[in-house]
Amino acid sequence: MAASLVNGLVASGHEPKQLWVSDINPATLTNLSTNLGINVTQNNQEVISAVDIVVLAVKPQIMAQVALEIAPFLQQRQLVVSIAAGITQASLSNWLGAEIAIVRCMPNTPALVLTGATALYANANVLPEQHDLAETILRSVGIALWVDDESELDAVTAVSGSGPAYYFLLMEAMEKAAVELGLKEETARLLIQQTALGAAKIALESSESPGELRKRVTSPGGTTQQAVETFEQGGFTDLVSKALHAARDRSVEMSKQMETYS
């Protein structure tokens, strides 16, 4: 995800020499420096001293260690952006300092191909210009939306954070059924992938709701209606609701576990 952000920032016109990356893997740093021309180091303190915005893109299990390490070097003017799942603003403030401006983000894996969907939450220390800068960073890899309450990030996790897997599951099931219907696997896969892309593009470019768009391609008594009714008879809508509630509840549970862990 960190590499995706760096690539997105460079691709959207940000000066590479304004970007710094710290990592314990020398090969990763060499690759980023060679391909993008950014500044690299294995010293977190060096990064802190050179930037106005610090993006913490580390695994949740080591976030406390990293945050406590950099805390003595942070200045009140700096903004910290965290993309670690399950690490609350309260925990970050405890480790980094109560006065530090912090933005929590929940991105998703399509950010890897610059089509991500990210929700952001800012604490009370974040200034308007820092708010805009955080949004700019995440918009470099897709869309970025703000939530007013940190608890909404658990719902975001269930919807867009885990969402790509739901679509892959549907595509997987459709591919299996298509092969059963006699199509070659390669043909079925390409048709399904392009159909998913096209449906998403129509939805993004339309002002109509998904329900209205569905009705537009569902002729009365036709094949689509037959398929949709079969979905509905199988409890499709209720099942989706149960799945998202389960994902939200697990996100809440994991956050509590991370607070205990740290």
C-alpha cells in the first residue's frame, strides 16, 4: 500500500525529491529510488526531520513500536496519517502525543491499481490545510471520503475495505457456472471481468441508484428477471446484509484486540 501511495503521488505530479520512504528492506528502497527517484533511508528519524506529513504504513502489530520510536522527533506542525487497520486514534495519540494532528485512513486493495476507495477520519488537532493535504495523498490512488465519527471506519472496513473480496467471490461463482454452461474458462473469465468493469463504470457515471440501473437492464419476463428473481428467492439481499454486519462486528472486535495487544 505504501508503494502504491508513492507511485500515485509521483504519477499525479508530485515532485519525487519531496518524498521520503523508510523501510527495513534495502531491496525495496533501492527499487523505489531507482524507479521513482524519491529519497530513501532505513532511518525513521531522518524521514521525520525532512517532511511535514508522516504516513505510517506499517503492520498493526508493530505500530506501537514504530510510533513510540518516532514520537520524540515529531513536531506539533506535522501531520501523521495512519493506514493501519484497527489502530484507533486514541492509541495513536497515546503513543505519539496528545497534541499531534492525526488522520486515520481505511483504504482498499484497488489502490494498488490507482482505483482505490478510502475513508478518512481526522482528530481535533488537524488543521484545514492538513485536512486537504491528507485527502490529496489518498486521492492519488483513487477516491477519498471523510467520515465524521471514527466508529464509521468499522462500517467502511466492511463495505469497501473487504468489498473487493465480495466481488471476486461473485466473479468466481459466475465463472464456475459459466463453465458448467459450456463456456471455456478463459472466455468466461474475460466476459465476467469486462462485465464487472462495465457495470461499475456505468454506476460511477450515472446519477441513478443501483436499483434503478438494475431495472433498466431487466426486461419483464426476460432472462435477467429470471436470474434476479432466483437470487432474491435464495435470500441474496439478506445474506449480503448479514455478511457486512459480520465484517463490521469483526472489525470492532479486532480494534479492541489491538488495543489490548498494544
